[in-house]
Amino acid sequence: MTRVKAKKALGQHFLCDLSIAERIADTLAEHKELPVLEIGPGMGVLTQFLLRKGHDVRVIEIDKESVSYLQEEFPELSGRIIAGDFLHYPLEELFPEGGQYCLIGNYPYNISSQIFFRLLEVREQIPCCSGMLQREVAMRLASPPGKKDYGILSVLLQLWYDVEYLFTVDAQVFDPPPKVQSGVIRLVRNERKELPCSEKALKTVVKIAFGQRRKTLRNSLKSMIPTGFDKLDDPVFGRRPEQLSPDEFIALTLMLQA
């Protein structure tokens, strides 16, 4: 079958370097006992290595042309190629009864952040997630506190996952080449099972704080500080959001809730 034509509207850039595809597949080597859901397989450059390495693979692809290509080139995936959008697909149909699985993919740059927000919604089922995305976004997800890349998604992901930036991928190994470099990351669930504060409240604190990231928390969180609040002298309110670790955001939320 002829190659799939990359579609700009879907953010498609097909990886051509097989050695990099194999390195990405190897990021799940410690989780072979779990099924794998690959997002946006395209023409299967990563899929082929996942299969060779013995993973139980399902793929989800929004591009109809890619779906047809995969059905013809990978007959061993019969019944496991899902034509759909990961952001909206009812994942419980793929893995019923809360079964665990790993996520992987060469994620479309234009929706990569949305993919990781969706990951958070189903985190109890996903102990490991890895893949490639725009380098700038990958560095943001893995950034420690105190760095300029550290932001909302850094905090929310690192509450539940240990996030590791693995390696950088040059633009020239793609067809067509993107205008930016790519980065490969891996997320592995940490030991946290629940939060001591309201998760909704914590998300609100994080989003409002980073919405005015150049201000101190004393100023950016004015709308959340209740009348009669007697802890504004606490040193935390003199800091900026990028200086707080996920655990410190928990402590801040508990303070505001109390």
C-alpha cells in the first residue's frame, strides 16, 4: 500500500528513523505484563517494535487513511485498531473493569497537552506513559520547581507521576520535518493514592496562580483568600508559583481551605 500522506490539520509528522522508534518502544520494557494503547500510530513505525517486543498492543487513530494502512500492513492487529479520537473515546470500552494499561505514542504536537490532561482523568488505570512530543512541551512536563518551564501541567502531572525527560529528537528524522525539535519522556506513577485536600480546589489554586505567574501568590490569589484570613504573613504568599513544589501547592490549598 502507498504511504499515508501527512495531514497538517492533524499535526502529522511521520518518524522515519527506526532506531529512534525502537528506543521509544523500549521505554515500556519494565511494563511488559500490561497491555499497551498507542495513540496516533500513523503508519506503524513505533507499532512494529512494540509488537516485536511482545507487547499486547491496541492502537487508536483518528486518520481514516492511516487506519486503512494499518489494517492492510498489520493483520496481526485485527480487531485492535480503533478508529477514533483518544480525547473523546470511551476508554472504559477498551479496558473494562478498571484494567491497567500503558500509554505510548508519537503524540501530535497540536493536542499533546490535552492528551496529558486526559491521562490525568484515567490515571488509576495508567501506571506508565511514555512517548514523543514537542521538546518545549516535554521539558515543561518534566521541569522541576524553580525553572521557567515549570507550569500548570508540570504540577498536576507531578502530583501523581515521576516524570523523566529521556532524550531529544532532531527535526530532520521526520517526514515532513517539523519546525521544532522533539523530546521523549516517560511518566511512572508514584506512591500517592489520594490528596489530603480537595483536588478541585488544588487545580483552581494552581491555575489561578500560574495565570499571573509573575506576581506573588499574595497578589495572584486575592480572589481566593477569604475575609478574615490570618495567614497572609506566611512566607509562602511572598513566593511566585514556579517556586512551589506539588506538595507545597497541597499545603497552600489546605491553608486556604482551612
